[in-house]
Amino acid sequence: MTKLTKVSLVLTLGISSLIANSEINLNDNENINLILDSEVRNSIIGTYIEADNANINLNDNQNINIILDSEVTNSLIGTTIEAQNSTVNASGNTNINIVENSQVSGSIIGTHIRAR
């Protein structure tokens, strides 16, 4: 029997950003997100940026997120950057995250940068 992938409530696949008085440079990034036979709730899969009065350079990165046979709730998987009054340079990185046969809740998996 094949289990169906269930995605509910808040889910963001790929790049999401909340920007206030900031300069964000995103160039030549590759994001691949694959979710199979899984339940994802209130989570962000892929790159997430929230900036307040910050300069962020995120260039030439590869971000691959694979979720198989898992439950993910209230979590961030992939590159996460939260910056306030900061300069962040995160370029030329490869980020591969595999969640398999797991229950993930309230977690951050992958690169996480918080500059304040």
C-alpha cells in the first residue's frame, strides 16, 4: 500500500524572505526539495531569510532537502538566515539534508545563521 504525502497548514518550499530596510543578494543558487510519503506541518523546507536592517549575500549555493517516510512539524529544514543590523556572507556552500523514517518537531536541520 502506498502512503500519500500530506502537506498541511504553513509550508514553504524554496526561498522565502521577510525584508525590512535590508539589501539581499541571491544569485545562482540551486534549491531542490523532495518530499515523499511524509507529513509536513507548519514548517519551511528550503532557504528562509528574515532580515531587518541587514546586508545578506547568498550566492552560488546548492541546497538539497529530501524528506522520506517522515513527519515534520514546526521545523526549518535547509538554509535559514535571520539577521538584524548585520552583514552575512554565505556563498559557495553545498547543503544536503535527508530526513528518513523520522519524526521531527521544533527543530532546525541544516545550516542556520543568526546574526544580531
